[in-house]
Amino acid sequence: MIPRYTRPEMASIWEPLTRFKIWFEIEAHAADAQAEIGVIPKSAAAAIWAGGKEAEFDVARIDEIEREVKHDVIAFLTHLAEFVGPESRFVHQGMTSSDVLDTCFNVQLVRAADLLIADLDKVLAALKKRAFEHKLTPTIGRSHGIHAEPVTFGLKMAYAYAEFSRARARMVTAREEVATCAISGSVGTFAHIDPRVEEHVATSMGLKLEPISTQVIPRDRAAMYFATLAVVASSVERLAIEFRHLQRTEVLEAEEYFSEGQKGSSSMPHKRNPVLTENLTGLARMVRAYVTPALENVVLWHERDISHSSAERMLAPDATVTLDFMLNRLAGVIDKLLVYPENMQGNLDRLGGLIHSQRLLTALTQKGCSREESYRLVQRNAMPVWRGEGDFQTLLKNDVDVKKYMSDAEIAEQFDLGYHFKHVDTIFQRVFGES
Amino acid sequence: MIPRYTRPEMASIWEPLTRFKIWFEIEAHAADAQAEIGVIPKSAAAAIWAGGKEAEFDVARIDEIEREVKHDVIAFLTHLAEFVGPESRFVHQGMTSSDVLDTCFNVQLVRAADLLIADLDKVLAALKKRAFEHKLTPTIGRSHGIHAEPVTFGLKMAYAYAEFSRARARMVTAREEVATCAISGSVGTFAHIDPRVEEHVATSMGLKLEPISTQVIPRDRAAMYFATLAVVASSVERLAIEFRHLQRTEVLEAEEYFSEGQKGSSSMPHKRNPVLTENLTGLARMVRAYVTPALENVVLWHERDISHSSAERMLAPDATVTLDFMLNRLAGVIDKLLVYPENMQGNLDRLGGLIHSQRLLTALTQKGCSREESYRLVQRNAMPVWRGEGDFQTLLKNDVDVKKYMSDAEIAEQFDLGYHFKHVDTIFQRVFGES
Amino acid sequence: MIPRYTRPEMASIWEPLTRFKIWFEIEAHAADAQAEIGVIPKSAAAAIWAGGKEAEFDVARIDEIEREVKHDVIAFLTHLAEFVGPESRFVHQGMTSSDVLDTCFNVQLVRAADLLIADLDKVLAALKKRAFEHKLTPTIGRSHGIHAEPVTFGLKMAYAYAEFSRARARMVTAREEVATCAISGSVGTFAHIDPRVEEHVATSMGLKLEPISTQVIPRDRAAMYFATLAVVASSVERLAIEFRHLQRTEVLEAEEYFSEGQKGSSSMPHKRNPVLTENLTGLARMVRAYVTPALENVVLWHERDISHSSAERMLAPDATVTLDFMLNRLAGVIDKLLVYPENMQGNLDRLGGLIHSQRLLTALTQKGCSREESYRLVQRNAMPVWRGEGDFQTLLKNDVDVKKYMSDAEIAEQFDLGYHFKHVDTIFQRVFGES
Amino acid sequence: MIPRYTRPEMASIWEPLTRFKIWFEIEAHAADAQAEIGVIPKSAAAAIWAGGKEAEFDVARIDEIEREVKHDVIAFLTHLAEFVGPESRFVHQGMTSSDVLDTCFNVQLVRAADLLIADLDKVLAALKKRAFEHKLTPTIGRSHGIHAEPVTFGLKMAYAYAEFSRARARMVTAREEVATCAISGSVGTFAHIDPRVEEHVATSMGLKLEPISTQVIPRDRAAMYFATLAVVASSVERLAIEFRHLQRTEVLEAEEYFSEGQKGSSSMPHKRNPVLTENLTGLARMVRAYVTPALENVVLWHERDISHSSAERMLAPDATVTLDFMLNRLAGVIDKLLVYPENMQGNLDRLGGLIHSQRLLTALTQKGCSREESYRLVQRNAMPVWRGEGDFQTLLKNDVDVKKYMSDAEIAEQFDLGYHFKHVDTIFQRVFGES
């Protein structure tokens, strides 16, 4: 979590003060329930809310207490008592630290998920806009980095839209995974605290009950959450790599927006480098890296140990903040991407018509030529074109064996670009629900 | 995928012959659709089914062809033609290799998911059986590996049941993720093949349509799938570690079943080692390891490249076969686990009553003692017990400050084990829907 | 890099100001060389040193310029010019940003390695002290978590000493890997800068020449460095897990030092939890996590891209700061570890002599009993002991088949603990060079 | 380890029979030493060699025994006894399974390292050949995928040569890491076996002593080994990506060799896809994936557990076999790479001279123009060229502000390609020790 790659809204979720405020809410809601069922006086619950609701917790003071008692929740409760007064003895009754820590962690993950879902909506909106804008802008499709057949730039945006729609759905699922609350006391038996307290806190905080918590909220939930983030980050990288390729000097079909005043290179002033998408590539590596520790965190000893804590203190902010930054940066890149249809056309024309070879192959087959023979005929005319020794259409028209199956007009017909785009509407309809 | 850790049913999904049979099905269903819409003769579709349905594909022969043409799908089609005869020229028309390869891969992943879901059902059944069997068998709950408060062995099984229920739900979601079909031709534009063909193949094979495929089925789907497997494997490891701990010499609350004839150690014949769960621990590391390459596979170049292929040839069988083996082994370990309630009781009694300190703390607070003071009183009586210098209950009864708040009877009451289990039914109800 | 797990000395290596100071040094040494070979005036080099050596660089000001020009090195050079004046036009001549960035990064990695090596020396010193202190303190050796045969606590410290000696040697190698300097200009051809400049900067800064740099210092070096950190972190985790096991309630052979005032649990005041080593376990997961992005960073496009940069900005500080913290914490844990020889003896005695079964097996074999038969005899006497139905030595003396091979005295001899420690000196000599 | 990506020589290292032969050697050498120091009869040692040296071990038979006794080493020893006869009771005396297993594992890793080092020599030879062949073949250097300044194709091969030289050195170090032998008996105390046995076995098998082994050879060694393999695999990927980029349709500066009969695409016969290097990209992901489980294997419990075993059975063959395959495939790709100097020249000429902007910048500065002003002048002439609106040299000659500093002749001088290659010899000398 370094300033350069951090947006304030996501960062604030992970700030100590936010954590303390959530802790307070959990404790205060629990006190309400305890009062309701008669374990503590109703006046105590009221006093807790009164003292804590508007309290300006002093992070430095809590840190100072923690350095002495070496226990974060006790440090907080001690500080809280300074606001609440003697009634503070009713706070946290029957609870254990993990009740507070783990429920708070889930609240933070839920809030982070909400931001990430909003980020994905920005990415989706940008993709949709560019997809419709370039729905029929022809460009070459490439497999293995080699020219294959024509697609449209809109289709490239549409594949990404479909992928980020899945990303969004996955984030919604991931959010559900972690939206649980546990207030079950030591080793999770509810021996010291009535399950109704958990129910009240869960409801009050918009969470579901953790069915069984063994003190710790089981970390398979968080593991699934961070794994999901990594899949999303990999989808970001896929699109970032697409843009980096399109910006290569020899390709130059699209370019990241280059602001006035920006300098591309300290030594080569003409250069416009795809630094934003290169940056996204690197950050994707980081978000992926956090999956394995999150998976290892699942394996706690017995009812719980605390080994996950240090790892989570690092990876939870780092993963969410980084992905949040990535999605926002990506949305901006898409939105402002400079698209060069004329260069796309130039590249399409580069191979002297070879990109239509598949059509020829099919046409020959349909004319009764065996698949093997069609392949041979197409390939023997394709190879000279590849070597720059002629134009594909002309060569085919001069090939006596091809002529056995197809007239010149029939050959020419295979070179119509529009042929490739006849199902773009169908695909758009599937992806966007409109076309 | 090594024999020792491989079950035949899962392995067979990944055998070449299975792959070729799926390829054939895809091609033959596609031919049906092509015939239906009039692209190829209906007799051709019939001939394809007639020739291929019962064909005994010769894997060695296909390999031989592939060594020459260096292309697996062409090799297969060439071999298929040997069964189908001249009508084989109508096979694969308008399609591209990825249509066959990627749809087949998804079929394999779906089948693997079905097996894994069935495996999880075995694990769940075994857990439920042992949970109800030991619903009220007292045992010590441990946090940080240190005695905390009593739980029951049934609760340990119940936490695992809840976790594996989530695992099952995740596998169902993962299965959905990959249950798609793409028959969209080169670069995915349907230029050479009608979308109705894809619809027919999808329906026939129990798959959904891939909304947009750019020739390749996007690998974020597979990434999510393998990430899910890793989360499940980590849950296996968590339970494996639990059992390994319980079998430690000093703990010995449970033991893996030890068959007659089995030798525990080449040099120490008395030893019974938790080798099955140690094995699961190691295998979990492997299933986790396959996540990162699956994530990296998402990032293909442009409409597609083939870099994912080599990685998937290795990781897809390895991950599914290994997890399948793990879940079956785990189900067996749970089912046959030797459980020692008397040792559990012995360990419970070990700390001279200290495990009840939390109750005392609460009781003191409820009697009006401040939380800080209660903590101090409990701790000063706990420490001598910890050092083996007395029994907790006796010491408390002799502590003049404690006496100010509680009578001897009230102190004794805090040592009742049953107190801890009053909500076991509630928890079972939540987890199993019955108690 | 969060405050809680950060030591200031390591953190300061990664502060912006440190980076700018190193950048200045590189530029100024380069200017010296350029002046020496006559490319720039000697007075310019002198002016650069004069202006920059004591300059108090203003990080906020540089950030502000960077926000405008979107280029960190240009921002720095612009700021530097504010100190150096018009002669600043001679700074950076013929160089490219990567010359400064990559050489600086290596300087930082070297400094970090130096701190880590010093940390390892602390760990080694603590281990050696405890090893000799407990050279002959008997304790049970465990395989699979099951009692095996006696070792000494000193031997446990000695294995760790050997492992951390290897860790130290690896860190020295890793330091060598990254101790290189590249000043080769755009795409690394030295077209605009004489190789003698690189030689001078390298020598001045205690680095070796990068033989060929293609503008970027190849990242296989950094990958090897961070992989090494992860191996070291895993060794830390191994020892941390050892201590966590030893502190388990049922084992309690050693305990982390527990300071006055420290509270172990908010609810169970008697508990002393191994929180420091649990913390190390979690942090080890993080240091391991940084390996894969560092490996992915190797794969830059062509002469270079900048994708590694964002990943390194995060992982380089995080990995080095975290490992530095871990090693210091570990040294403290070892140094102050509470060791309980009496509990070790208690555990040794637990199995009624079964831990001597291997000796019996060997003795029987040496007396002419077949290995198979010996195994059977030992096992049939071991099993009742395991079930708590007798003492091993007594049972053996009563076994008529055993009596055929060994007298009572010979049997008794096999139970001598000292027998196991006769080679402790040999091992210490190997590990420490003294015994 | 799948046939397609497996070379027989490496695979044979991991075959059961190889393992059993190494086990036999360890046992037989140990017997020699035991006989020498008088623990067993010399005739027994002789009988062991006589019976086992030429024995044709029956893997299926050993497997069958193992299924019964569930212990691999006991199964082997039982089978060995069938060859050796009654003297077999002297085999394995005082040893433990790990002595055999771990020393054998290290022997296998050493042999694998030897093959990998030989593979690297092939890669280095191919690189050197192509480097000298194209030492002065001009091609454009690219940063961020954007044209930067000229390099030579030989320099590209030279950077790779330097990187693979480091890879080789790292493999030599990794081999050293694992070339150890442990014959120390249960829990590694030498209680039952004299250290001289270990010394003899080590010497006989070309290994060093493991200074202290706690029964298991510590896995930090293997972790370092597999981490090294992953760094090497990442270097393979870097070069594979370079070739994939060079083969892109728009770039086409080099191409993988395309054999007669090979079919590039089932539908587009003209296509020549970089499938070999795409394959290497995917396999690199796998070799990287094995690092984390190898790191996790370091963390064994106490003197040992067996969790590493299952992971190693999978990852050790997979990692070594895959990297061996990769290096051989890479050597072939390099050796037979089709290089197109004319296309390189074409690409060099593409940007209308813009690649010389850095030279202009420097030249202006040297003529007394401030760095800021020079940058501005170069950039304002570069931008029109970038937009295809003119030739860089012409524009500069027409720029009145540039003319203030440089004559037409001086401007023209900056466009000389040879200028960039004046230090190629220096670099070759550094990399190859010759030029």
C-alpha cells in the first residue's frame, strides 16, 4: 500500500480509526442485545453508546496502551473506558477478541468489495461506450500474434465487457462469502454469550450469521475472496497486455492518452510509452501474489491460532487497495484511449489478402474439393504471398486447380470484409443485451 | 498425476481416448446442426455419426499423424476420416481447432467437478456421522495451541462440516463457471459458421453458450475453477492438521486407523504415525501451486495464443486428480478415525481447572467487580496453578478478595462442564439443519 | 510495509530521500567520469558535487514536479538543477533513466542484504548460545509428531544453527547477484556514453559492472535475490513452528518470554500464547508470496519494459522490511526463550520406555535374531505399553522369545539415555567448529 | 510429467527402478563401512553386494509388498532379501528410512542438475553461434514495445548468453546445495550408527556430509534448488517472449523454423505460429509454480514429518523434466531460428529517423543548448514525424532554433547508424571473453 498506487476511499477502510469505529459499533450493538436479554443493565448499553458514538478515539493513545499490554483489543477497551466511564465494565462481556476482530475484518472486506464493484461498473461503462463507438471498426484479429481474420475493435471491447461482467458477478459472490458475523465467545461455544447477541449484531451490521465459528471466522471465506481478486486482476492484465500490444510501434492501432506536459522518456522525446498499462501488468502480479498466503491462512491450528493476523494486516489492504487502483486506472485508460482506425485498416491490408485464406478453404470444400486438397491449394498460393511474391487473389485466379472449382467472381467474393461482421449484432446482443 | 495419488475414474477423464471421444461428439453434433441449416448434406451428418460413434480410435495412430503434421486436431480429423470415409470432408466445416479443444476442456472440467462434488458428499457424510456420534464428547478447545475452554469433539466435526458445505457450494459455482461451449470459428466472429451450430452443440452437451469467445474460451473461467480447487484443498489441509495435532504423542485424542500388517517405522515398531494426513498436507501444497499458472493463463495475447495449453495439459489433470484423491482419502480418515474420549477427558483435567478462568472472570464482573480488578484477581490465582502450585478452585476459595464477591458454592458452580455445551444444539441446528 | 512490522533502519533504505541521495551519487560520479574523459567540463562535475552533496532534497517538491511531467527521474533532475544551477545541463548526459533507477535499486538491495546478513548473525549468536547451554539437556526427538528417540535441546538449536548458516551463505550469494552497476544509455549500447563512465561509477559505489544491460539490469538477478529471501523466511517459519509446538499445553517444553504487564487473552488470563512465533509464521507466508511476482518480472519485453517497476515498488520494501523484522524477532525469541528441562524429562518418560524400541530391535538383530523376527518381537511388546498396559522393559524381560537372545542385564542396558548422546560432540564439532 | 514434454534421460532419473538401484548402492556402501568398523561381518557386506549389484529388482513385486506393509523402504528391503539371502539381516542396520530416502533424493537432484547444466551448455552454444553470426546485424532496440535506438541482433543474443551464463552458475550452486548425504539414524543422533558410515557412503557416492540431519535432510536445500530452477525457467520465458514478439506479423524479424509437413492452423494454412515459444511460455509458468510447495516443505515438524514426501513425488520430477524439456526446445529454437535482416532494416527505417532523437538531444546540449530547451526542440520536430507529417532530418534542418546550434552537416551526422555499434566489441568481450 504505497501512496502512488492508493486511492483514499479504499485506504480509509484500512485506517486504524476506521477499525476502532467498527469495533465500537460491534461492542455497542452487542451491549444492546445483552441489555435486551437482561445480562447487563439497559442503562449500561445506553451509556456505552452515549460515551462512544461520537468519541474521537485517539489512535496514538491506543497504540501506547497496546505497547504495554501487548493486546490490541484490550488496549482499545481500556481507551474506550476513558469515554464511557464505569459502565464500561459491561462492554465486551462474554465476548472474546476474535468476535470483534473477525467481524470487523469482514465488515472491512465487505466495504472493500462494494468499492471494487463500483470500480468494475466504471470499467464496464467505459468498455460499453467504446464497444458501441467502434462496433464496426474493422481491425485484424490475431492468434499467436499472427494475423488471422478480421474482427472489429468493438468486438475487442465486447470480449472485455463480458469478462468484466463475470468479474463483477464474482465480486458479488466474494462479498457474500465474507459478509458474516461471529459473536460466539471463547472457542465459539456461546458458553458465555447468548446466540441472540450474535443475531442482533449481525442484523444491525448487515451481516449474516457465521453458522459455527470456533472463535475464529473460518479463513476459507477470506481465501475465496482474495482468490477472486486475483482472477479479476488477471483479467485487468489481459486487457492491459492487449493495449500494450496495440501501442507497439509496428502496430499502433491504439494509444494511451498522453497528457500535455507529460514526458515519455528522459532521452527520446518522441516516445509515447504505454506506461499505464505496463503499470497495470506489474500490479496484477502483486494482486495474484496475495492468494497463496490467503490460502495458507486457512490452515489454523485447532480452534484458532493467530498466524493469519500478520499476513492479513499486510495483504488485505495491499490487495484491495491495489485492485481498486488498477480498476480505476483501467477505466481511465479505456475511456481516453486513442483509437486509430486508419492504422487498423493499414494493418488489415498488410498481408495481401492472406487473411481470407480460411474463406477460400471453406469455399473450395463447399465446391466439392476434399478438405485435404483444398488445404493444399490454399497453402500453395498463400506461401508466395507470405514471402511478398504476389497478391493472394491474383494468384488464386491464376491457379488452374483452383479454377476447376471456382470462377474469378466466386474467388473475388471471398475477399469481402463485410462477410466477417454479419454476426456482430448477435454477439453484441448476447454481451450487452442490445446491439 | 502419479499412480500412487490417482483414482481411475478421475484419471480416465484426462486420458487421450476420452478426449478424442469428446472431440468426436462435438464434431458430430456440429455436423447435425450444419445439416439442419443446410450447410452440409444430412447424409453427411448421418455418415459422421455412423462412422465415428462406435469407432475405436487408435491413440497411437493419432500420435503418429500428429508427429508429422504437428497439429493435434488435424491429426484426429485425419484419423476420423479413416472411419467416416469421403463424407469426412464435411466434418469441422467452418470450425477452428479451439472450438473443439476448448469446449472439450470445459466438458472435462465439468466432469471433474461432478466427481469432486461427489467426493465432497462423502466427506460431508463422514463428518456428519462422526459429529452426531461425538456431539457431546467433551474435549478441550485450544487457541494458539494452548488450552482454552471445553468444546465437544462433535463441534470439531461440525465446523469442518460447515466448511466443506461451503466447499461444495463453491464447487457447484466453479462447475457453472466452466460449463460453456464455443463453436465460433476463427477469431470467434461466426464468419464461417452459424451461431445456431453453437447453440445446438451446447444444448446437446449440457453446456451454456459462451457469449463471446474470440476463438478461445476466456481463461478467467478456468482460473476461477482452479482457484476454487485450491481453497477446497486448503480446507482439507486444515482438517488434516487438526488430526495430526490430535495424534501427537502428548495429545493422543484421536488416531488414524492403522491396518493390520502396516508398519509405522522401519526402526521404531511402536510408532503409529499420522501418515495419511501428513500426505494430505503435502498434496494440499500442490493443489495450491496450480492456481498461479492458471491465473497467468488468463493473459493470452489478442484473440488468443496457445501458451495456456502446455500449462493446462499439466495442471488440469494434476489438480483435479490430486484433489479427488485427497477428498477420498480424507473421507476414509474421518470415517475410520479412532477417537479416544478418555484421553480427551485426561487432557481436559490437565490444567487443574484453569480452563474455567473465563467463567470466573465473567462471574466476578457480574458480581460488581470491575473488569480490570476481576482480571487481576483471576490472573493472580491462575498463575500458581499454571506453575503446578495448586488447584484453581481451592485457591480461589481461599482468596479473600474473591470471597468479597462470591461464595464457595458460587465459585464451584463455575467449574461445571455442562455449562459450556448448552448451545451445542443450536450450533448443530445451524450447521446440519437438525440436532 | 506496515509500522508494526517495520524496523527503521531497513525502512530508511526505501525512503524517497534515500533514493534521491543515491540517484545524486550516481549522477555525480558519472559526471566525474565524463569530466575525466573530456565530455563535460571538470568545473561542471565540481559544480554538481558542490550543489548536490549537501543539498536537502525536497521530496514534496519532486513529487509535485513528477505530477506534472509524469517522469520520476526528470522530476528529480529538475529539482537538482535548483541546487546546481546552469551547470546542471551537464548532469545525466548520455544516460537514460534506467541507468539511475536500476543501479540505485541494486544499491538498495545490497544495503538491505547487508542488514539481513547482520540480522542472521544475531540469530546465529542466539542459537549458538542456547545450543551450548543445552548441549546435553535431554528431550524427546519426534518424527511425525510422535515420540521417536532422545535428542538434546542443544541439538535442536544446532540444526537451526546449521540451517541459518546456510541462510547466511545464501544471502551473501544473493548480495553478490545484485551488486552490479549499469550506465549504458538507451538500449544499453553505450552509444551515447563511454563504458569508462560505468566503470568509474561501479568502482566508486562498490559494485561490479553489469556485462550487458539492454538499458535494464536484467531481473533474473532480483528474482534470485527475492527467492533467497523466501528460503530464509521458510527457515524462520520452521523454527517458529518448532517453538509453537514446544509451547503447546500438553508439551510445554519451552515458552516465549512473557513480559510483565502483557496480557495473553482478553478472556483467559492464565493463557500464555506463542504469539511472536505465530506472527513469524504469518509473515513467512508474505515473504514467500513475493517470489512469484519477482520471477514474473524477469520476463520484460525486448530491451525493456516498465512492468516490473510497480511490482518492485511494493515487493522490494515489503520483502526486505518483513524479513528484517522476522529475523530480529526470531533472535529475540531464541535469546529469551524459557526452556523447561524438567518438562522435557517428563515427556521423555511418558511412553514407559517405548522410545528405546529401536535399540532393542538392533540389539536383537545383533544377537542373531532375524530382522523380521526382531521387528515382530519388539512390536508385540510395544503394543501393550502403547495402550498403557505395562512397562516396556518389564514386558521384554518376561517375553520368552526375547529371553532366547538377551539377558535381563542386556535388556536393561538398552534403556540408558546417555547412549544416544555419544555423538553430540561430533555433531557440534561439525556445526560450530567446536564442541 | 507428461510424455509430450518429457525427455527420456531426465525421466529415467525418476523411475522406480533408478530409485531402487540408488537405495541399494546406499545400503551396500553402508554395509561396507559397517563391516570395516566391525559392526557386521565382512562376509555380510560382500554377500549384499554379490546379491544386489546385478539384481533385477522387480518394481511390481516391491509395489505389492508395499501395499501390504504400507512402507516403501521395508518393502524394498524385503525384496532385496530375496536376492541376498539370510545375510540380508545385516542390511540397513542402525539406519532409518530417511537415511536412504533423503540421500537418494539428493542423488537424483544432483543427476538432474547435471543434465540441466548440460542443457544450458547447449543453449549457450546456440546463443553464441547466433550472436557472432549477427554481431553487427542492425535491428531496432525497443523499450516499452516502442522503437528506441538501434542495436544489433547479436546483442540480443549476447544479453541472453549473459543471462544463461548466470543460469548455469546458479545451477552449479544449486547442485552443490543438494549434494549431501545423511546416514545418521533415527532423529539423526548417530546413536545406532557410527558417523564413519555416513562418511564412507558420502565419499563413495560423491556427496558431502550433511552436518546435522535430525533424520531428515533439511529441505531448505531443496527449496533453494527448486527456486533456482524457477529463475532459470523465467529466463527461458524472457527469451521465448522475445521470439514471439519478433515473429508477430507486423514485426517479422525472426521466425521459428517450420518443418515441411507441419500445419500451422487447421483453418488458415498461411499461418506460421510461434508455437514452440508459446509452449515454453506456458511451461515456465509450471516450473515457477513448484517453488511455493518446495518452500512450504521446509517447515517440517520437529525432527521431521513426512508431509514433504507427497509434494516432492510430484514436483521434483515435474520441475526437472519440464525444465530439461524447455532448455532443449529452446536450444533448438535458437539454433534453427530464421532471422530476417531485411525486415529488421525495414522496421528500423519505419519512423523516419525518429530513433535518432536521443543523439540530437545530446548534440544540442553539447552545443550549449540547455537540456530543457534541447528537449523542447527535439520534441517539437519529433511530433510531426510521429504523425507521419515529414522526415525528422529535414524538419530539423528547417528549424530556425535548431540551426542556431547545429549546421546541416552536423545534423546529418547524427543519423549515422554505425555510431550506435562502436561498443559492440566491448560488450562481446565482456560477455563472451572474445569479440
